[in-house]
Amino acid sequence: MSRVVVISGGGTGIGRATAELFARAGDRVVLVGRRADPLKRTADEITETLARHGAGDDPHGAGAGTSTGSGAGAGAGAEVTTVVADLSETAGARHVRDVVREQFGRVDVLVNSAGGNAAFGSPAGDGDPLDETAEHWLGNFRSNVLTAVLLTEALRDLLASPGGRVVLVSSIAAYRGSGSGSYGASKAALHPYTYDLAAALGPRGITVNAVAPGYVADTEFFRDTLAPERERTLVGQTLNGRAGVPDDVARTVRWLAAPESSHVTAQIVQVNGGAERGR
Ligand SMILES: NC(=O)c1ccc[n+]([C@@H]2O[C@H](COP(=O)([O-])OP(=O)(O)OC[C@H]3O[C@@H](n4cnc5c(N)ncnc54)[C@H](OP(=O)(O)O)[C@@H]3O)[C@@H](O)[C@H]2O)c1
């Protein structure tokens, strides 16, 4: 059955890889982000790939899916919709809810991948460092906590009952810090939210979990701030000697969102090649 899957941050990185997986399974995917261009590019590229290869797990293989969805040749009922919204604002979350309610009437899977380290985007100023500290902490709270909490609360009543799935995206930084504390702290705040929401939605047959990735390459997360030496350190901390890729996280999200994962809830699943235990 084609599911309705809402993915914040779906235009790039981990969100995009997740969208590809669900679309390949024939789901109707709604991508949310602030910038229209990456959302549209991703939607077009997914639709084009499905049209060429059909549904299935291997985007490069000759999939067997035939279209009942939006573009001719698309995989088994898949459809990709985009919604431009700033999810750190209540108005943005409300807008997504209105569009989803109007177009689909329900949400089967909600993946909260929107986020980032607000400290990366702000140039060091010459003002009072205390102001910069406040800016980073508030920025990370907005970017990582409000984006997830506001969208989830906005869509809460639309979640399929039973069978709905909510997945939040935390970080290894929640366990071991991120340099200045503010990013890791904002991700750690998602953990008690995951537990409380799982308790509240459990009776409706809805699961709520989080994935906590380690270093993931091929995303916009680091905004060109990742020095080669730092990257070598991060890879060196893994126990399998490689960087994560968006698909590593996407496949874990897919597992948590699967109908057969109904007894897995209130969990934080780390996806980091063992780096949290690494040196
Ligand atoms: N890459 C890593 O190493 C890593 C490690 C651990 C955890 N994570 C987490 O994984 C998640 C996905 O990040 P990524 O690595 O895939 O990086 P990314 O490519 O930068 O993806 C983040 C996405 O979130 C969207 N976004 C950010 N703020 C938003 C807002 N206020 N409203 C709506 N959308 C917003 C961005 O789109 P717009 O800018 O267009 O809004 C972007 O598409 C994030 O929560 C990140 O903290 C990443």
C-alpha cells in the first residue's frame, strides 16, 4: 500500500536519501524545506530516476515497477510533492499541515530530518562573545528542536492510527558534545521528546523513535567548514574505518518506519560505525 511520507529537510543529504528510498517503494513523499530550488531539483531527479528505472531497492537496476503515480513510468504509485516552509516558525508548520491535510488527509510516516549546526553559519563577530553564545544556543534550539517539535505537533492529529511512524534525527553530538555544546544539547533535547511522544502516541498504535548519526559525508551539513584533518579524525573514530553516507541513515529510518517494526518505539538508534565508542 502506498504510504504518505512527510520528510523535513527532504531536499538534501539524509532527508533526500530517505525520500528516494520511500519513493522507490511507491510511497507518496512530501519534501519540506526553506529553499524551493533544492526541493524542486530533488523532486525532479527522484521522479526522473523512477521513470527510468522503476521502483525497487536498487536505483541503478532495472526495477520492475510500473507507474500508477504522478509521472509516466514512475515507480508503483510514487509521487513527490514539495512544500516550502521554515519549520522553526509556527506559521511554517501550520502551512505544511494545511497542505498535507488538503492533499492527502493523513500522514503514515513523518521523518524529521531538518536541522543543522547554527554555529557553522554565523561568522565570528567583533561584539560581545556573550551575544554570539546566545545566538548559537538559540539558533540551534530553533534549527533542531523547534523544526522537529513544531512539525510533529502540527501533524500529530493526522498521523495514521494505528500504524503511524515518527522518526526524529538526533546526532552523535547528543552523546559526546559538538565543540561548543549548543548543537549537541539541541539534539539531546529530542531524546526526552521522543520518549514522551512515544508514550503519548503508543495507545494510538503509533511508534516514535530517533536515529543518531555520526559523521555523514555527502550532505550540506558542514557548509564547507570541514577541514580534511578533522574529517580524517572523524573517520578514524569509526570502528569500520569509513564515513557514513546518507543511505546508511535512510535505511535505518526505513526499518523504523516499516509496518513490521511496530514493537520498536521510544528508542534512539545510533548509526555511526561505532564512533561513539571509538577513540
Ligand atoms: N551530516 C552529518 O554528519 C550529520 C550527523 C549527525 C546528525 N545530522 C543531522 O541530520 C539531519 C540532516 O542533515 P544533513 O546531514 O542531511 O544536512 P543537510 O544536507 O544540511 O540537510 C538539512 C536539511 O534541513 C533543512 N532545514 C534546515 N533548517 C530548516 C528549517 N528551519 N525549516 C525547514 N527545513 C530546514 C535544509 O534545507 P533548507 O536550508 O532549504 O531549509 C536541509 O535540506 C540534521 O538534523 C542534522 O543535524 C547530520
